[in-house]
Amino acid sequence: MSVSTSPSRLTFLNRDHSILAFNERVMDWARRTEVPLLERLRYLGIVSSNLDEFFEVRMAPQLSAFKANEQRGLYTAQSYAEISAKVHELVAAQYAIYNDELLPLLEKKGIKLVPHGERNQRQKRWVKDYFQNEVQPLLMPVGLDPAHPFPQVANKSLNFIVRLTGKDAFGRENEIAIVKVPRILPRFLRMPPVKGSKQSHFVSISSLIRSHLADLFPGRQVTEFSQFRVTRHSDLAVDEEEVKNLRTALRKGLQQRHYGEALRLEVSAGCSEYLLEFLQRQFNLPMEALYRAPGPVNLVRLNQLIDQIDAPALRFERYNAGWPTQLVPGQSYFERLREGDVLVHQPYESFDAVLAFLREAVEDPAVLAIKQTIYRTGAKSQMMELLREAVRRGKEVTAVVELKARFDEEANISYAERLESVGAQVVYGVVGLKTHAKMLLVTRREDGRLRRYAHLSTGNYNPGTAKLYTDMSYLTADEALTGDLEQVFLHLASQNRLPKLNKVLLAPFHLHKAMIEKVDMVAAAARAGKPARIVLKMNALTDEPMCRALAHASQQGVKVDLIVRGACILPAQTPGVTDNVHVRSIIGRLLEHSRVFYFQADEVEEVWLSSADWMNRNMLRRVELAWPVTDPALRQRVIEECLTVGLSDTRDAWVLLPDGRYVAVSSKAGTKGRAKLVSGQSTLMERHGSKG
């Protein structure tokens, strides 16, 4: 589906369909026979996790439009039906891969999920003992009647619905019961090995409970049952203008998040029509929102199975990130940065270098102050502990904590409270804006004056995702750049008017307008017959004014190459509109996350790194940074490793067609040609990986 826009004949692609197309590309990794088996299984779980978030964040207005039979506007009854049809198609493909390809291959490798009908007597006894000792004491079946209404079912939780015959203890024929499965229970269990067999046998918690549902209803007969799972709207909405304490308001909102509007219902493939209609009425969902799952209703939980299997041959070969090429282990960061700026290309180069920079700042008596933004740092964050230690050592620590980082709100509230408890200055940014910029500023006394050192990043301060996401870390002592960061921190804390900045572009003030102006600058060079080129790398391109600017530049003759991992609403190579726009998406072992913007207008060549995608929310509703890479050697390295490598990829790249479909570049290679396919990620892993 596409959405018509301006009279210039530019027609934008549908964002939601583009997101689903991205998940199709991710699922391709689950199909690839050259990918290790357990990793194929993990990619199926990634798609399920992505679909969960898609429903939680994006489907509420679509469902509302469907229920109201809206016929006009961005969300309509038809748009909901079309998106639902696409999701059903995607889910059917998921389970086909799971049941028809991966499970049989796992069994050939000696890994088997054993259903009730295939368990031997020893296994059945083990399952029964485990159920009676570990599971049944935690289950509380609820028989439904006027005094026991349908219980609150939490978002994405596992549950059973049961239909019973006979009468309860009071002689009543209430036939429906609900059994909630506590999240604390493991979703996959390894059963004792069969004597003489090398196979690893597992049982899912849903299969284990299903085998003993009757034990929960003594004196009654279970005639029908099904597992089920509800996905709910989970985007927190807080009126920041009205609340007096954002942290308190968000904490209250988190308590309600698990019980938002129901948007999707997943049931077992064999669920009876009677039980399905009962659940449908209970959650007030149309048939389009019902999904029959021929397997576990939550494929995300397959990670628990994968983590229990000790089979290195079925996983990716371990990658050891190298130490950054510009850094010498043991050398002072402050000494090194006085010589010039440093790039760290994660995860090819180790994020430990960033932690080491902060650690040196914490331990150095000459460091007086540390300021840092906190968006996502992960559980048990080393950075948080280092900041707490800095306070204990008498340094001034300011943390700009983004409480509204989606699905990390609870962790960030906890970090804010822990930092405050030792005396750090904690602020929550600007009302109405998310602080998404990643920056760390260190102030040090040197030779009787203060000098600043900084770290900027296109990604998060999360050591876990830093091993999986490609990002650029930038370390600098540049006085103009660090001076800008000082002003940004002062602005976020005091909310005073921001002075003119020297190098940094800041959203929501300058970034959107500046990027469009740079696109227009390149377009003007093309009109004058001068060299003109734009290459942009980002996670998503959904801002309409920026897309129009790129289309206009294309019409002026600018060659525009876009490397957009996820959603992209700008169609490529539409005759007369985007003839010179080429869009590709890289889906690899690592998640492409860095944002890099290249502009060439005649002899002017600029490279910018940024925390922001080209999305309306990033440009106008968030605090985001973009900064120039001015050192010629570093600029060339960014161009080569982020842009040239991506544009040269023939194994993991997909090309966007004018109608919104993506075609794998590798599909053009024959059987012999596949051996010569080039992966940009593999190239960089080989280049930077630790050889030790």
C-alpha cells in the first residue's frame, strides 16, 4: 500500500508495511541453510519480538479505525485489514519454518522437544513429578461465574482456557476456567537423558501443564482447552504538562502498562471455535486480530531453549572484538585525545574502550566533573556504578536520565534513584521531548585551567547491545565541540535559551532544517553541473519533508544512495520523481545501527555522525545531536567502513523497488556466484577482530 502526498507526484510508501517488510528480511536469516541452526531459531524469535512491539506501539489506532469503520484518513478499516493480512502471512511463514524446517533439523542433531504422546514412561513420570512439585503449587485456576469474573490477563503472558463438564463443589455447572502461567516458571526444561542415547530431550512448560490440566480440576472432566496470549497497547502516555513529578507519574503508568487495550489474541492451532469465540468476546477483538499458533504462542521464549544447548557448532563462531586501532592499551585517554580525535567502530572494535575512558575519568584526581546522558544502559550497568563511584570520590556528576526510553522506563527510574541516593545531580531533560542524544563530557583541571574531553555516539551506552549493534563512538578534546556539549548539558539542566553552537547540530532546534538545507545545497550544485552526491545511512527514513527534499535533489540530477535498515517511506527509482534514488537495506549477523550522513556539493565534502534517524519524532520531538567529522583521515574511514562497505555488500543487502518490495541482491547470483558474495560485516569483522 502507498499513501499519496504532494502534487509533485511523489507517493510515499506505507510506513507500517515497510516495517513488516523489514521483518520479512530478518526472517530470511531463519531460512538460510548456511546460517548455524540455533541462530536460525534465534532469528525467528527476533521476528516475534519485533511483531510484539509492532502491536504494542503501532496497532492501537489501526484497530480503533477498524472498529469505527473509518473510511478516510491515515488509519482506516481497510488499512487495518491489509496490515492484519500481511501479519497473518508473516506469522504463517514463521511457523512453517519452525515446524517444517528447524524442528526436524534439530532432531537430526540430537535436540528434540518431546510432546506428551511421544514420551516414554520414565519421561512421563519425570514430567508428572516436576508438575506436582514445581508447577502446580504456583498455579491458581479460576472458575468463572458471577463472583469470579474473567481475571486480568497481563500483556504477553501465557495462559490456558479450559472447558469443563460436571459440577463444581457447590453443584454449579460453570464450565469455563482460566489458568495463568507465572512468568517465573522456565519456558523450556531439559528432561533426564534417555539411557544409551546422546539426544537432548526438552519439554515446553505449556506442554507440561497441558499434560496435567486435569489434575487442577479434580472430579471434573476437561473437554477442551487452549493456551492463549494477549498483546496489549503498551506505549506509555503521560501528560507532562499536567504532572508535577514525571518519575512518579511514569511509575504509576508502568503499573498499568501490562493491562492496556487488547490488540492481538494468539491461541493454539487446535483451539475450538467455542473457546475462541469466548475469548474473542472477552477481549472485544475482530477475527482479523486472532492468530492460531501451530506451536508455542511465544516464539521469543525460544531463547531459553537455545541458551540451554551446549553445541558451539550450531552457533555463530565467537567473535572477539579488537582493541580500537587508534588506541594503545594503557595509554592515558587524556594524553591521546590531546593529539587528535578517535573513532571506535563498534562492535568490530571493543566498547570496553569507552568504559575505560569513563573509568580513567572516575579514577583521575584531576577530573572535577562528569556529565552524561542515559537512555539505555542495560541491566547491572557498569556505567552507572562508575558514575556512583565518581560521586563518592568527590566529583560533580550530572546525569540526564531519559525516563521515557520505551520499555526501559523502569530500569531508568531505578538508575535515577540510585544516582540521587549518593548525591549525583539527576535531571530528566526537557518536558515533552525525549533526550535521545548520547554524550559524555569530562572536565579536567590541567596546568591551572579547565579542559574538556567528550564521548559522542550513534548508539546507546549499553555493553550488551554494543556487541551486537554497529555504531560509531567518537572521542574528542576539540574545544569547539566540547564547548558545544557543555552548552547542551546546561540547556537540558537549566532550560535556559541555548546559545549559538559552533559545531553541533541539535534537535529539535537546528537539525531538521540544517539537514534539508544540506540536501538543497547538493541539489543546487547538481543544477550548476558540478559534482553532487548524497549517501545516508540510518535505521529509518519516515520524515516527509526530508523525503521531499531528497526527491527534489534526485530530480536535479543528484545521485542519492540510502542505506536504511528498517522502515523507508521514500520509493526508489520512480520515473520522473526519484530516478536517482537508490535504497538498500543491510540485514546481517549484526544489527546496523550507526547514522552517517555524507554530502558532496562541488568541492565541499561533509561527513556527519548522529544519534538521530530521519524521522519526524527524532527531528522535532527529541533532543538529538549531529556532529561533523572534520579530520580527513577519520572522515575517510567513516566513508569507507560505513558507506562504501554497505554499498558494496552483495550477501546481506536488499534493494528497494518502487512498489515497496525488497529484492535480495544475492538472489541475482547463480549457484556458482554465491561463493563470491561479499558481506560488509564479515569484511569488517575480519579487519578489526582480535587475533588472540
